[in-house]
Amino acid sequence: MEPSGLIFSWERIWHPAHPALKDHGAYLAVVVELPHAGRVRMVGNLLGDPLQQVRIGAEVQGVFEHHPEASQPYTLLQWRCR
């Protein structure tokens, strides 16, 4: 099953949360509710223009970002509006 859900809440972040992000400007953090998973909620980034309009209840699709080259490989789940 592909990850999908609805935007429950969101925030536009203007200040980097980590020094590695200092040159990346604003970004969008969203809380996504997963109706097909007992309405569990997950926090993640919303991909695309950081100045885009965001609507509570908008449908989003999960996007996996793999990092196999890291010393401890990991995968991020991010979100994109449908």
C-alpha cells in the first residue's frame, strides 16, 4: 500500500532546525493523518515550493527519500500534495 493521508496541521519553518540546513531557507512541516492506519498521525516535510498555500484536509502522497550512502543508511518519508 502506498503511503497517503490528509494534512491535519502544518507550519512554515523559517529558521533551520539543524546547522546542515542553514542555507536551505524556509520549509513546510506537516502533520499527516493516515485514515487507512487507524488515523495515526506522522510529522514530515511537505515537498515543493515552501511558500505554497497549504490547506488542512488536503490529500498528500508519501515520497521515500533513500540515503544508502550514509554511514548508517536511512530512508525519509516526505509528503507531496496530490
